[in-house]
Amino acid sequence: MHCIHCGGKLSDDSKYCKNCGSSTDDKAQKRKIKLPASIDEKRIVRKWSWAGFTLGWAYLLGMRAGWWALLFLILNYIPYVGVIPMIYLGIEGRKIAWEKRNWEDFDEYIDVQRKWDIWGIIIFVILAGLIILGVYSE
């Protein structure tokens, strides 16, 4: 278990973090939030999310971020505003997924994100192709 305030390693029976002194009695601590441990893991969590960008609310539902999904679904139907949530989820989607869903380990997180990103890229290529065909068919 890790401290949600500083990321320091905690023993299961500790009441306070040895690094920052924060209480471990927070609700988030009880969920045992896992923080990326190494610099490589942090880079992976911060990578662009093709699934978040392309699949939006469906991706968020899959990552167990229910109210986020509803918010992004509504925002997608507002003209000229819908692109903002797409870009935001492309940038922050993996971080949201890491925080909202309970993962067994980091390898599971990587596998799931890879599968979602493959589908996100496939959908993006198909939609881009349809748009190009539509533009040049006139």
C-alpha cells in the first residue's frame, strides 16, 4: 500500500506515513490506491490514450469511471465543445483509468490499456478514412 499524499510505501498496519506524516485512515487509503512505482510506470500512465480520445465515454465506462462517462457523453453532443473532452481524455485518459479502476497489478493495467488503444486506433483510422472519402467524393 502507498500513501496517497506522497506515494511513500506503507505497511498494512501503519496509521501514519513515515515520509510525510499523513494519516492512513482516509477512505482513499482504505481502497489501497496503487501509485506507479518507477519512472517507466509513470511514463506509461501519462502516455496518450487513443482509446480515451476515440472511444471517450465507452472507455471511461470500461475503466469504471461512471460519472466521468456521463459527463463526457453529454459534452460530446454540444457543437464545437465535443472536441475538448476528446483531447482531454487523450491526454488524461490513462491516468483516470489508473486511479478509478482497481487493478491487480501494473501488468494487468498495461495489457488492458494496450487492447483499448488498439481498438481506439482502429476506430480512429476508420473514421478518418470515412471523412476523407466523404470530402473527396463530392
